[in-house]
Amino acid sequence: MLFLQGDMMKVAVLISGRGSNLKSILEAEKKNLLGEAEVAAIISDNPLAHGLKYAKEYKKQSVIIDFSKFKSKNDFEQKLISVLENAQIELIVLAGFMRILSPAFIDLFRNKIINIHPSLLPSFPGLNAQKQAFDFGVKISGCTVHFVTEEIDAGPIILQKAIEIENDDTEESISSKILSWEHILLPQAIKLFSEKKMILRNNKVKVV
Ligand code: GRF
């Protein structure tokens, strides 16, 4: 089916740093693999985010909302909300966005914010999930795309991919194996969301 620009679901991608997940989303869009979604906003809270270069590379506008320039988190979020609302964003994708969003923000965009996390949640939430998995000595880890709720890394799980951890794996090799699956899973989740192929009920997501 052919979709005109106006029919597309507008997605905002929020980043803070490296931006490799942003790149994978932009690449998927270029290859028409994002379903009915279009990347309508790229937002960074960090003016030095390396990922901003991908916006240029893929000829997209980016918006810098420099966290350090705001008096409070609330002021920062008000600005973020106005950018998202002006762009009529329907899905917010946290792709290495290093800020914890307030309950009020999450409530405003309830079930419209997704995040990628480098572990098989609910194992190893929070920072340095790959190191946590390596240090614990688990034999399987992976990545998770989930809806964002007030509790960190605890929202309904949309997609997961497991990877095996071998004897000679290091924290770096685990991270890189996981990352290559992140780059597949996150665009897939955006596509499914845009095609309304997710049913969220009782804190569980059914992909149909
Ligand atoms: C990824 O490992 C993601 O799972 C986590 O932050 C990292 C971001 O990487 N939330 P990048 O900026 O997309 O390269």
C-alpha cells in the first residue's frame, strides 16, 4: 500500500550520545522498513552527542534541547513537550537517552514512549547492564524493547532477543553482540507500533 506523507505516524527519536540506534532507525526508514512510521524529530539533550551527525547524514533536522541550559528538569521537560507537540509526535523512542523522565511526562505520553535496554529485562535494569550481566556470569543475555513507565526499565515488554554468552566473551564482546540485535529490534518495534500490531493489556504486550 502506498502511504502519503500525511498518513505516516510521526516518531521522535531521543538521544544523548553515540546514536548507533538512531542510525539503525534512519537506515530502516531509508529502506522502507519502518512500516507506517516516519522519523519526524531527532532530539538530543546533549549538544555534543555524537549521534547528531546521523541526523545530518540522513538529511534530517535535529533539535538540541541542552539540559544544562535549563533551571530545572521541569523547565527542560516543558520545552521537550512543546517540541514534541508542535511536531505532532505519536511515538517517542528513547534510543540511548540518558535522562529519567518525570511521572508527569510519562503520564502525558502514556503508552507512547518506548525504550531499548541492553539486557533481558527484568534482569539487570539500570546503567551498565552488559557489565552487570558479565559480572554475574549469566550464560544468556540480550536486549529488550519496552514501554516506558514510571518505574525504571520495568514497563511492559514488547520485544526481546537473547544472545548466548560463551566462556571467552568479554564485557565488550557481549556489548557488541547485544548492540547488533538492538539495531534490529528497535526499528522492528517502531514498525509494529506504527502498524498497530501491539495489544497492551494487563501490563503485557501481545504482538499480533
Ligand atoms: C544502547 O546500548 C541502549 O540499549 C542503551 O543505551 C545505548 C545507546 O547506544 N539504552 P546508542 O547511543 O544508540 O549507540
